[in-house]
Amino acid sequence: MGGAVVDDGPPGVKAPDGGWGWAVLAGCFVITGFSYAFPKAVSVFFKELIREFDVGYSDTAWISSILLAMLYGTGPLCSVLVNRFGCRPVMMVGGLFASLGMILASFATSIIHIYLCAGVITGLGLALNFQPSLIMLNRYFSLKRPLANGLAAAERNKKNQMSTWRWLRPLQRWRG
């Protein structure tokens, strides 16, 4: 039933600890940033969503809750897909889902549409990107793995992300 993600490379091949791995690390840094920042960024549009759909605070809070549940709850599914198809195809599908969910959410006419589009579809897309990115990172780093994982995770601790979102907020509405 359960199993570990296996590297299908030839036996005896070691992770390069650099080279192309730094580009993978940069991609992982960006993916981690989007995966952690987007659920928090929904709060920037809370008041506007409450007004637009005439719902309460708790109804609007479900958007980020569903998104986070999808991000963390689909780990087993993601592992099965990575074992069967590999990291890159899974991440490509994840990118398509995340984009599709956000595009569809911009046409929402009720809060239920937002739950399904921004919560379920985008959450699944972010999960299909986030988890394989960490697996790929571990395939490119062995000795420098702690440094690589620390740098990839550094994105989630940036305190100025929300201030950037708040600065951009007056420029657009939640629909884009």
C-alpha cells in the first residue's frame, strides 16, 4: 500500500550537490512561496468577498481552510502520482490545475464556486506542485541537503509578503 518515492536513476549515482540543482532550488523556493502565501493572501480580499457574496466572516474563511486542506490532505494521492508518473509530469498538471482554479474563480457567482475553484482546484494544483518540488530537491542535493531545504523553506518566513499584497491591493479588485 504505502511506499517510499524511489529514485529510478542507475545505482551508484549520487546527487550532484550543486550545478543544475541550484536552478531546481530556485524553482522550489518560488513554489514554496506561492504554496504558503496564497492561502494567506485570500485574507486581503475578505471584506470585498463578504460584500460581494453577502456571506459572513466564517463562510469566507472556508476558502483558505479548504485550500489548505487540499494542500496538505492530498499528500498520499500526490505520492502515488509521483511514483507512477514522476515529478515533472505531476508538477505540470499541478500548474495547470492551480491556474485553471484561479481563472475559474474570477468568474464565480457564489461563494460555493469560490470554494470549488480557489479551494479545491487551486489547492490540488498547489499540492501537485509543492510536494514533488521537495522530492526533486532531495534528488539534486545530498551533502548540502540541509542547506537546500533551509533555503527552499526560507520563503515561508518572509514577513513582507502580506505588506506587498496590501500595497498591490488598491490596484485591482479580487476578480483581477
